Amino acid sequence: MRTFVYTANPARVIFGSGTIASLGDEAARLDAQRVLVLSTPEQKELAEHIAANLGERAAGTFAGATMHTPVQVTQEAMTVASDLKADAVLSVGGGSTTGLGKAIAFRTDLPQIVVPTTYAGSEATPILGETENGRKTTKSDPRILPEVIVYDVDLTLTLPVSLSVTSGINAMAHAVEALYATEANPVISLMARDGIAALARALPTIHADPQDRQARGDALYGAWICGVCLGSVGMALHHKLCHTLGGMFNLPHAPMHTAVLPHAVAYNAAAAPEAMQQLSLALGVPDPAIGLFDLARNLRATMALRDLGMPENGIEAAVSQAMSNAYANPRPLESQALADLLTRAFRGEAPA
Ligand code: NAD
């Protein structure tokens, strides 16, 4: 008999096309009278459009969200929220904007509505990564978990193809590591398999036709359940390596995850046979590491970390930092094997 512990994260999820029309009702359900709409500068117009649709329930907008959730930006947004007497935050955008909403909610316990426009999956997790004085720290807290997620596939049609591909493979990484997590359980594993399969199906179609709504819907659905995986069980080598590389060399989030994932899977393959079998079935390929590498490369993702800005002399330092953090992983961490892994990823070679 299999024993397990499964804890569900509470959230209300609305999924479809044109669903941003329901945001006023969702704000009313939360009894929010003064909603502050957050976005990046690039998505300011969308934030203003949403605020206009909220009508009297909108308190205003703050379009200053940026990568890595700097505490200084959070403080600026908190001042705006306080001046406007906001009683809820609505984050529209990718993981960077969701991060800002979470950072505000962590400090104020204001309720959050998130309208995701990438496949980052942050909206489904109680996790917040923030940066201050060049240091990134991560925390998990129930206040961080958004109360409501409104997925509107229409908003994803503008997501550039290259970011759609890497953001989608970044989402798959959450589910891949959930399959071999220490806390793996049957509910999360079935979400993981379905999420991986949906994204593997959708991404080639989106690459060929970014306006394909069916594929966009599949990808967004996959991103959601992969995000649930990330928020429910612990991550392993792949995420720890990316956290290390991102912190040391400031590499772009989704492209870096895409380049590392096939190698992390190859590293763990022999130590996690059941997870690999599930992954093979979800991807429809005999070798999941090669399958993920081919999928990403065929969709023109950059597979060499050197092309994403990593310096060659950084490999040794990255290995020693990755080794110094104790964390659960199916295969024990071996410095030479990790150096080989990073060397292949650095050069963009196939996983071995
Ligand atoms: P992002 O939010 O930085 O967005 C990248 C750019 O794309 C931004 O300029 C944004 O405005 C724009 N954009 C987003 N959606 C668009 C659309 N549909 N059309 C046109 N432009 C669009 O990138 P991301 O990859 O979504 O998020 C990455 C961040 O999220 C990282 O900082 C990462 O650490 C964080 N993250 C956190 C968690 C968590 O659980 N805490 C999970 C995943 C990612």
C-alpha cells in the first residue's frame, strides 16, 4: 500500500475566454471596494483597461512591477496602496507582477486576485521570492497564496512566441520535479502528468501559430496545474541549480530553466525510474531527457547557458554553491557529475 500526505492549497479559479469581464463580480465576492491594479510598465495599458472595467471598485493602478520583486518597488507600491486606501490587489501579468502582489499581501494580508498572462504558475503557490541589496530570499506563507485566479486565454495571445516556449517549459519543470519529489503523492502526480502532456501538445502549435486559441488554452491550463505542483511539493536539483545560476549570474528566468531542465532530468533518470516512466508517457517519448531537449530545441529555445550570459569560469563556483545547500534529490549530489552537467548545459549539448 502507498502512503502519502496531500494538502490542498485553497484558491478559487476561473478559467476561460473573456473572463476578465468577471473581475468586478470577483472583487464583490471578496467585498473589495478599492482594488489596486498592478502591472509592469509594459502592461500598463492592460492594467488601466482592467481598472476602467472595475469602475467604482478600482482605487487606481501601479505599473512599476519588475523582475526579482525588489523590496524597494514593493515599498513604493505599498505607499500607493496606503494613499489610495486599497482593500485588495489585482495583479495582471507574469510572475514578476504576481510577485509584487504577493509581496504586498504578505505585509498587509490584503486579498489578491491574479490574472496571469504567462505560464509562470506563481499565482498557484504560497511562495514569494524577493530581492534586497542584491540578495534573493524565498519564503512560504499562507498570506502569500492568492485567493482568486482569473485565467483569460485572450490575454495570452500577445505573449511573444519565444517567451511562450520558455515560459511553457519552465512550467513543465514544476511538474517534472513534482513527480520525483519527496512529498510526491498520487493527486499531484496526476496533475503533473496532465500538465506536462498539455504543454507538450500545445507548445509546438503555439510556435507555429501564436493565435491558436485551443493551444493557448491547453498551455494556460497546463501552466495552472504545473503551478499547483510547484506550490504543493518540494522541488529538487533542477530548481536549486536554477536558483543558484539565477542568483550568481542574473540569467533570464524562463530561458535558463528551459536550458537546464533536460540535464537535470538526465542526472536523476536512473535514481527515479517510476517518475521517468510517467514522464515518458506524458511526453510521448522513450527518453524524457532527450525528449525535453528536442522539444525545446525544435521550438528554437536557446539551449546553451553561455548564450544566456553565463561565464565559463562560473561553472566551478556554481557547482560548489549548489553542493553547499543540502536538499532532497533522487540522486545524491556529486560534484564531478554536476560539473559535467553544467558543462553540457553551458555548451548547449544534448543531455547525457
Ligand atoms: P515576467 O512576469 O517578468 O514577464 C516578462 C515580460 O513579459 C514583462 O515585461 C511582462 O509585462 C511581459 N508580458 C507578460 N505577459 C505578457 C503577454 N501576455 N503579452 C505580452 N507581454 C507580456 O516573466 P515570467 O516568466 O512570467 O515571471 C518570472 C518571474 O516569476 C521570476 O522572477 C520568477 O522568480 C517568478 N516566479 C515565481 C514563482 C513563485 O511561485 N513564487 C513561480 C514562478 C515564477
